Amino acid sequence: MLDIFHNPGEFVARCDQGVLDPNCHADTQKFHHGIGSLDLLRAVRVSRQKRRPLSLNVQLPSSLNASFCTAVATGEHDAIEQYLQRLGHEIDLVGCHLDPQQRVEQFHLGGGTPTIAHLQQLMSRLRSRFNFLQHECGDYSVDVDLHHTDWSTMGALRDHGFNHVSIGVPDIDSDCDMSVACYQNPAPIHSLIDAARTFGYRSINVDLGFGHAWQTPDTFARKLTTIIELEPDRLMLFDYARPPRRYRPMIGDRVRALCSQDDKGAMRQICFDQLDAAGYHYIGMGQFVRPDDDLAIAQERGRLRRTCDGFSRHGYCDHIGFGLGAISQIDDLYTQNTDAIERYQQQLDRDQLPTSRGWRFEAGDQIRHTVMERLACDQELDIRAIERRYGLIFSRYFSSVWPRLEQLNRDGLIELTERFISILPAGRQEVDAICSLFEKDSGDARH
């Protein structure tokens, strides 16, 4: 049987361990410095000509929360202001090349939690450049930090149009005095979920990490139980061995030890067992959702897509990223901003976009991407549709994958015919690894 939880170098690597970056869901290993700001500007102008809808992603630095706490004491408040000024300049440089009538159907604000004043400043700049939708027509989401967000911030975010919220449950830190009791305390999470429901957010996501040395399967199971009792709409589970960017330790912070592979595997299985019993549906990439959630409904209707921003109902949009390390995706082009704050600021001070690297799909990349996306999002793949679209014979093109698919079929994880690949209930936990089989296969160029 295929195991999606094995170490790097074994039969298949998990999609969130070395293949895909959990921060952006794009294959950043293929990114190179031959792609620059001119490539992005050309793509943006094509988007303007075609007037395609937009998905915006604004990245605030992950150290923002700590900076707010120490700004008064250290005099670093100006550094926060300077970053936001450069971010505003980047928004202007890109926005002037887009049509003001292009609809912003999806928007995500990620990273640190801004103050209300900084939020007002940022949103005013964005709304001056982009066509945000009214009456809850768009999917506008925000990441919030558990220990730096209160009811007033939640209300302000809602007033600015955010209707999806993702609450981060942090690792034990100085705020908790290294106490496991703090980690197990559901009161702060409960308070923010109550705030989100009071203010009418459409969905509530909770991020939860596992795999640190101080965690045991029992303590993790209890923590997950307390989260499930709060009934969030979505849960994102991630491995501390490779956390999303906003959970990675700041420079200078000590690296915390990880638990054993056996304990980590047990915690992963606890995720599936408890969440399945609670009625959550696993989409992939660590994302669990309730059956009535927007993403679950989109999957049922065949409208779910997987983009550089993760699973989405708006895969047809052009994705534009702003801020440190932000990724943009337009047609076959990916670009990424520098994640070095000094270079980010220097480039914008020269009126240049901070694009540092990227990648452009080739024909074979597009085929693999389509196969992986449809299999992940639909839990099945129409083989004949792929053959007609790309003019190939599937079993020959993926000749090295086909025997593995036959083995998965014998193991009862998928149903394989000449016309379809369907992921069976027993294989739902393995969807990431099944998809990554195609990422590892280069395809047969002779078809």
C-alpha cells in the first residue's frame, strides 16, 4: 500500500514536503532567476487586454506581530511604516498596468496581523487601484494571529470586506511561558471564533501544527478534540518540519526539536481519524472542510481549482501577489518577489518591481499540472478528456506511472480503467502522494 507519510527519498514524497511550498502551493523548486519584472509586466498587460478577473494576495512580514509588540520599546515603528510604504508603491506600480474594471473576485491578506490604522492605510491604497466587489460577492480572506488579534480587530477586518478568516494556533512561545497548559487552553481560540461568528464571517479556518518534540499523540489528540468542539468550517493541519512561512521561526530564534517519526505518523493518523469521525472532508494539502463549506460544494460541482494560493473557487482568475516573497500566476507564468527585505525596499525605491525569480510552464509541465489538479480537485480523472485535449495516449505518456497506478488499484486505493482514475474512500488520505506520482514522471515525449 502507498504511504504518503514517508521520509524524503523514499517511493513518493508528500506534496507538502519538498514538492510544493505550503506558503503558496506552487512548485518553487523549479523557479529560476531567468524570469524577472519585465516578464510579469508583459503578463499583466495581457491580463488587462483580456480583462480577466483577479485574485490578489498581499503578504505582510511574518515578524510583524512581534514588531508591533516591541516597536515602542525599540523605536522600530518606522520600519513597519517603511515596509507598508514600499508595499503601497508596489501596488501602484502593478495596478497602473491593469484595467480598473477588472473584478477582484478573490483576495487574501497573509502574514502578520496589522493594526487597525495600518489596515485602513493598506485597504485604502488597494481600493484606489482595484475593483473590489460589494455585497459579499467576493471571497476575501485574512490570516490572524491568536495572541495579537482581538474583537475590535476582527470587527475592523469585517468592515473592510473580509468574509473568511484563518486563525493560527501558534507553537508554544514566550507568550505562553512554555506551558503545555497554555497550548491546551481553547479560550483564546474560542473567543476569536465567537467574534468571527458575531461579525458574520462566511467561513472560519483554524491552522494547527504537529510534530514538535514536546507534543505526544495523546496531547495532540486532546488539542484537536478541543478545536473540533469549536466547530470551525475548515482546519489546516501542517507538519512543523516544514511549516507555512508565517509559522517559521524568526531569524535568531532557536530551532525547536521535532518528535520521532513514529509519533509524527501517529499524529497524522489522529488528524484523519478524528476529523473524519467529526464529519470533515479531506480535500488535500492538509486542508479539511465541513460538507457545507464553499470548497466542499465547489468540489462536488467540479468547480474546485488548485492555484498558487491553494484550493480555490476562482481558478480562472489571474493571481497577483504583493509583498515579501509573494507569488503571481498569470497563464503559464509564475513569478516571485524577493524575500529579502533590503532588496525589496531597494528595488521599489528605484521604481522597479521586486520580482526575483519565476518559472514558465512548458508543454509537458502543463499536462502534468492539469492531471494533478483535476485528480486532486475532483478525486477522479477523465483519461479520455486528457488524451483528446493534448493528443496523447495516457498509459504511454505516463508509462512509468501506469504500473504504480495498477498497484494502487490492486490495493483498493483507486479504481483504474482505460477511461478513468477514481480515488476510492480508502485512498482519500493518500491523494497528495497519488498526485505527486505524476510530478515525478517526466512523461514520454513521443506519446
